[in-house]
Amino acid sequence: MITVVAIMTAGIVLGYFLKNRTELIKINDKLVTWAIYLLLFILGVGIGANEVIMKSLPTLGLKALAITVGGVIGSIFLAWVTYIKFFKRKES
């Protein structure tokens, strides 16, 4: 865990000193995007190779759908409440 914190801290410090180099930031954005794609691909390979997950995929898929729909509905509801409470202008 200390390794993760140390690497994150080093990245924050490096980013602070390189924040004015826009070309480097653009390159970094592309590298981060491709790193995320690679990690997602490797995650997919890991899931596809795991027999337990593959056998229980229909059940997991239904649960994931229920969690996703609940999260979206909850987010929309709370965004609406926040808008009404803090951003909507009161009519006089």
C-alpha cells in the first residue's frame, strides 16, 4: 500500500511542476486513455478466463443491471433535489 501512495505522491509532485507544459499534458492525456483501454482489456481477459465468473454471468448480469438502474435513478433524483434546493430561482 505504501508503494501505491508513494507513486501517487510522486505523480502529484511531478504534475505540479509540469502543469504549464501543454504539449506534455496532451501527450499524457492520450497515454492515460490508452492505459485505461489496456487495463479494461486485461480485466476482460481475466474475467473470460475465470470459469466461476463465466458460469454465474447470467445472475451477475441481472444484479449488475439492477444496481446500474438504481444508481442512475438515484443520481437523477438527487440531482433534481439539489437543483430545486440550491439553484432554482424563487419566483416572487
